[in-house]
Amino acid sequence: MRKSKVDASAFLLAAIVLLLAGGIVFTVFTLRSDPIEEALSGDRVINTLFVIEHQRKPLCTYVLMYYPETRRAAIFDIPGELGLIIQQINRVDRIDTVYIPEKAGAYENEIEELLGIDINFSIIVSTGDLGGMVDLIEGVEIFIPSPVEIYDKEDSILFPSGVTRLDGDKARLYMIYELPEEGRDMVVFRRQRFFLGLLKRLGEMNGALKNPAASQICQSLLSTAMNQRTRLRLFDEFASIDTDRTNIQSVGGNVREVSGQTLLFPYYDGSLIKEIVRQSLGGLTRQIDGALGERVFTVEILNGTAVNGLAGRTAELLRGFGYDVISIGNADRSDYEKTEIIDRSGYDEVVRTLGDIIRCGNIRSESPIPDNLADNLEGEVDMRNFEYRSDFTLIIGRDFNGRYVSGG
């Protein structure tokens, strides 16, 4: 009898051990098999593709790159009219030609190839479901610089100027309307501002979206391979993004007519955008103390050559890398042999990064305070007393080919 009690106790103990071991193995397997936990544990940038589609075609496409360690993000806008050699159809066409709502894998692959990254997650929402999403998060706040009045038999579009909170129907109309006098760039900018507003509002309402009923509704409005648990965890991370300090960079290029349609071909056969992405990823992962990591540096560009328009083209190049080009113009003469960068920022690493972009090693430092005044100053300086100069002045010389300095 005693032996059978011992056997029963041993069996019970073994069962408990097996259950505990099984629970541990299950937990570890679950964490490892959950892509968001795997991404977070790998100390790497998480890349998420967002597509807002209208009439089964991408209205706008954004790639959000987020680094959990620094909680910084970068966003790239992928124009639908981007011209590429589409491998799937073996011809030059728009990148959104391969987009199929139910099977967005080919579209995702083209974007990965374009940017030189791997996309971890993708989220697709139609303009109709976007309205439901906006209502779920109780509106998206947008600044509208001037009133919009479009009277139509089906949909009259009326937006007052100033800060406005759009409900679902208004948000849908805000994204799809276009005015002939507005211009393509303004349409793109408007949609980018809305996407940032949507991202900000999702962060603000993150807690409410965890409610089971709200979470279920949210999941039904999105087309994604993520389950609810993964999406909630990903949105937890996105809630940390400071959207007020996050800019959206558009993939730029040269406009050409091909087979009767206007296409935008990436600069330098796509090598420039890959370099910009690498630079952005480096900025996200770099550990920088204080507010320096969030600062946008300003550049003045002066053309020291006889080549017309070179300063303007260089400004477009540097804006792609996230610099704020505050002025362009001609230098004091047009026979500069060597390109030069004047640094007033005081940050050696930052100016070296600018130099690396155009392969310019000719850098000199200059105080933001004029020499004739600096010697007479005592104590702290009130910079408001001086004319503002940019962080960097780039003087273009004959050794600059529009992209790189030769022998720099």
C-alpha cells in the first residue's frame, strides 16, 4: 500500500514537472514564433509598409522605419508613378502596376528592392475602411491652411481653415479630393500630413484600442497578415513615436514620358534612395544624447562655378537626406576649384556625415558669432542679437559633378 502511494506521488510530481516544462517551452516557442517579439529581441529597425488604397489601387504608400532602442522613426513616401523595370512583367512601368489588394507580396517586393530593406509587416486599408478607423479613434486633427469648397452632386467637400478634427467621412474626402490648381506636390504633402496625424492619433488612443471590442473592429478594418496580438504589440511601439519630430521623405526622381504615361524615375538608377535610406537608418540607430538626435540641421548652398542651376539641384539632393536647405545662391565668385563646407554647428561628427554624402573632405570651422564681436563679449551671449547663419554653408567648386566631389 505504501509503495502504491509513493508511486502515485512520484507520478503526480512528474506530471507537474512535465506541465511546467511544457508551459515554459510553449511560452518560449510563442515568443520566438511571434514576429514582433522576434523583431524586438533582435535589436534592429522594424520596417512596416502602410498602403491606403482607393478603388483597388494605392492612393499613397508609406514605409515606416522604427528603432525601438531610440524610439525614433523615419518615413518614406513611395509614389505610385515611380518608374521601374518591373521584373514580374519584364517591362518599364509604374511600381503600382503589380499591386493586387488580395496579394500585395509582389508590390512589397518591389519596394524592398527599391529601398534596399526587408519589410517586416504590412498594413493595408481602403479609403472606405479608413473612415471607420478614424471614427474608431474619435477623429484625426489636421491643420488646413485655407478653406476648401468643392460643390458636387454626389459629395460636396467643405473644409474650414485652421486646426480641424476630421471624422471618418471627412477624412476619406480629405484624402481623395484633388483640385486642378493645387498641384501634385501639394496633394502629396497634404496626404503626408494626414498620415502623420493618423499615426499620432493611433498613439494617443492606443489604450482604448486595446479594449477587446475596439480591437476586434480595428482588426476588421485592416488587411494584414498580423494577428491581433502582434498588431497590438506593434501599435504599442508606434505609440512611442514623436510624430511632431518625424518627417516624411518622398522618393524623388526625374520625370520622363514612357509609352504615353508620365513616370518618375529614381535618381541615379535608384542608388541615391538606397543611400538616403542607409543614412536614415544610421540616424535612427545612433545613440545621441539630448535633443541632438532630433535636430534638423540647416544648410546654405552657394554655387562657386559657372554651371547654371547647380545649387538648386544640390539643394534637392541634400533635402533628400533630411537637411533643411534655407537658401541657395551664387558664391562671391564663379571660379572655385574645390568644394568647401563651412561648419558653424560645432559638431564634428555631424559635419563629417554631411561631407561623406558628397565625398567632401574640405571642411573648415567658423564661429556663429562674428570675430570682431566675439572678442568684446563677456559672459553669456544672447544669440538674438546676431543675424542667424546656417549650421553649414556649402560652396560648390569645379570638382563637384552634381553628386560627388572628385578626389574629395
